[in-house]
Amino acid sequence: MDAPDVEGLVCTFEDRAPALLDRLPILDGVGWLVSHQVPSGRASPPRGLADRPDVRYLRHGDAGLARNRNHCLRHARGRLCVVADDDVEFLPGWAEAVRGAFESRGDCDFASFALLDGSGRPLGQYPAVARPHTPRSVFRVVSCELAFDRERVLRFGIGFNERLGLGTAVGRGEEGVFLRDLVRAGARGWSVPAAIAMHDGPTTGDRAMAALGPLQVKALGVVSYCKWGALAVPMAAKESVRLALAQRRLSRMPAIAAAFLEGVRAGREMGLAAPSPLAPR
């Protein structure tokens, strides 16, 4: 297949890949790049998927979602690329919605769209009309809401920070930091209300935060530093109150504040204020 007009960049892991055969529709002008991480070496390429002419299949022995995203960035060919995972189902007309968002805005380097739950309800708070993104608004974006103009984004030379996201000690934040760095570098992004995909059930990030133990609170501190910089320190008190109220355990406020501040310090020590360059292919 020639370079597609729209390409879905699909990250999958170990034995989750076979489910993709029923999730990736065959559409005119749409291609799929499946990046399959198999650190165990045991999972085989899914039958039928690797044989489809609209699918390119990559297999890697490493781990970490941000690293997998970077594999996709380096190997993408589509004019417009849509970030996807193995647990997302695309809605009818999604490719046309993506094309329309970019064709109607000459200054659009990337765009975020709406994601629905299994009942058709929005999974986040989306604007009624398209709005430009800021270095802080991008932290509300989930990876599977994201599309970008490949050539325009790659010219910035920025990748996903591989110390963030699933498979790392932090476990989250890779998409927000990636987009923050793009906006700071001069990229223009838009939040578009059109829904393009459905995610049935809580996202992986939601499940990871459900228990809200010290490690999860520390991760929130790391991401808060990425978003706010030094201003994340005075926010620890406010966040500890909010999180303790959410758990109905006000007695946990001091422990939550301590873990949050530990995360802020860790983010500073990791140098997460600086962008992460995309390594060559």
C-alpha cells in the first residue's frame, strides 16, 4: 500500500494483538501501523493481521508505552496520523472527521478529538466549539484522542519521553508532556469536539489511579511539575485536600501531600522541564 492519507498508529503488547483484527476497519485511504511489543519473545504475529495490505506490522522486544509511541513516530508514513491502542474502537466517519479538522485549519499541526465510553457518553470534558491548545490544556488530552500532521510534527524533532507512561515508575503523563513540548516549540494544536473513537470501560490510566496509593499520588506530583513547574509546590496542599475528599479520608491529607511533593521533586530531578528529542530511526 502506498503512503496512506490517514494512518492509525496502534500500540499493542504481548498477547493483546490478535484482538486488533476485528478493531481495525478496512477503509479507502486509511492505513494502519501496528507496533507490537513482545518483551517475552513468546507472542506470535497475529494471523490475518500481518497479511492485510492496509496494515504494516512491527515487532519489538522492548517495553514501555512511550517507547512504543516513538517506534510509531519514526515509522509512520501517513499524511495525517491518529494515535491508537488495542482497546479502542473507531466510530463511523472518524477518518472524515480527522481530515476535515485539518483541512479547515491551515495552522493545525495536531488536534485532539472526543472519546466516548461504551454507552456513547463523552469520557472527558470537551469544548462545544474548536479551541486552540495551550501548554497546559494539552494535559487533558488522552493519547487516543490525538491526531497530527506527520511532516509538520516531525520537523520539531520531539518524541515521547520514555521515562513516563505505562511501563515506567511514573506510569502516566507521556502524552501531555509530548504535546506541551510541541506547543512550546511553536506547534499549533486544536481541541475539536468531534468524537472519533470509543473506549469501553475505564482507561488504563483510570484503573491505575483507582487505588490512589503513594506511588499513584507521586505520579500525579511528577505530572503536576511537568504542567506547572515550580508552581506545583504550593499546589500540593490543594491537591491533598481534593484527593483526600475524593477518598473520604481526610486523615490521609498529610501523607498525600508528602507523596505529591516527592513527585514534584522527582520531576525536577528528572529534568522533565526539557523536551525529549526523537531518536533517529
